[in-house]
Amino acid sequence: MTLSKSAYTKFYARPFLAVISAFSLVLPAFATESVTANVSDNIDQYDQYTISFEHNEWERAASNFIDDVETAKEYVLGLKLEEKNFGYIAEACLSQLDDLASAASEAEYILNEYTVLVPKTQAAAPTYYGTESGVDFYSSLTSKATYSVKKLSITGNNLSKWTKASVDLVMTFLNVPELTIPWSLVNSVVSPDYEVYTDDIVEAWASLSPTIRTLYVKEGTTFKAIKNTAFGLVHPYFVYHYCDIDNPSTTKYLGKRTLPESSKSSQLAVAIYAYRHGGTLLNDKLENHIGYEWS
């Protein structure tokens, strides 16, 4: 296929099993926890249509991210899901992508890959999920993605206290053990004879690989999307920017964390609230469950 947008964009117009890159710097001390799904979804029951993006260092900007999201939306529309009775999947994916684009005004993002999940059975429909306050809800898996978001920039006084080991940085996760990050885990990227300056910048990023479950209500013969829920893998990493312009930036990956799916009861509680208040599709992002604090 001729690429009209960018030489860094690859289209895969056939089912494609998304592969998450393995990073050699994962620390074995941090265990990866298993994802616990609430219903018996099997990813093998879905065809996976993926669009991938590759970027050089200079393309990592908000405008490029929004352009990539728009390209991903075009890709979703190009699958013509509505004509195949999967319009409910397109609705969920487009809403999620719009929500990611709006988040770019608040944080720096890099989109690597977006996958649309389409049931292999043409007659498939969202399956019964649960009932809340007399309303039946249905669910299906609708997408996967890999992207990164910058959560924190550290410089000046905070960097100085961190390097002196007077404080540690703690990465917190919803319902998952926190990750304490002493300076000793980060400074391995700095040469032994390098003097850390307060003008240096350390960026705290999270590489995210969420799977999206969408909850629906049935209206006649159609399904209306109510809520997108994210669960999956978080891989934190740091980018060290030296104030000495003769030195390049360096990257350090830390231990992975798997954020499990929220309980069915909590998802239904949010879904009924959204349904009772206008039915606006709510989008849950994995990065909303991640935070940093000094300890």
C-alpha cells in the first residue's frame, strides 16, 4: 500500500497478532502479575487489525501524536465495520481515540500501535455481562494499543535530593503494589565520572499496553456503547537529558506491572451512572491509574 501520510507509518490490512517488544533492561526483582479477566473472553476469538507507527526522536511531539491518532481513526473507518454489523466496535474505538487526542493537551504521548479487535464469527455480538438497577449490560473486547505517556519531569531541587538519596521516587498503581525507585536504579545510565547537574532533566514515562473492554446497553437490535475500560501492562522507564549538549539522552527501563481489570461490580456501578446521566461514553485510560510521589 502506498503511504500518503508518512514513511514512518505501516498499515497491516489483515488480521495481525500484536507483539509487544521485549526490553532487555527489565529488572527481575519486580514481578509481573497476571491479568484477571472477569468474563471468559478469549483473544483468539478475535481477528486483530493493527496499524503501527515508528518515530524518530524529533517526531515525538503532541502534534505528531494527534496526527497519528487521526490516522488510526481513518484506519478504523477504513475497516468498514458498520457494513459488517460491527458498528458498535467502531463507535468504541473512535471514542477511545478521540479521548486520547484530547489528553495530548495535558501530557506528552507517543502512539506506537493500535489494534482493532473484531470477532471472527460474523454473527457475533456483545455478550451478557451483568445487570445493574434493572438494566442489562453487555460487553466485548474492542481494541488493544501500545503507547507511551510522560508522567513527570524531574529537575532542580527534586533531582538534587534524589541523587543524594535523601528521597526516593515511588510509582503508585491502582490495586497493584507500588514501585519504589531509588536513585541507584536510575544513575546506572550515567557514566561513573559524570557530575549530575540540577539543570539535568529526568523524564518519567510509562509504556502502556492496554486492552479495552466496552460495556453496552441493547437498544432494539443495536448496541449503544456506555463505557470503555482499560487493563493491561505498564512498563515504566526514565529518559535522562543531560544539560551538557555534547551528551545524548539515555533511557532506563524498570520493572513491569500488570494492572488487572476492575471488578465487575465496580464497572457496572460506573456504567449505570453513565447510562442514567445521558449515556455519554466514558473512557478509562490506563495512565489514570498511575501516579508518582516522593517518599
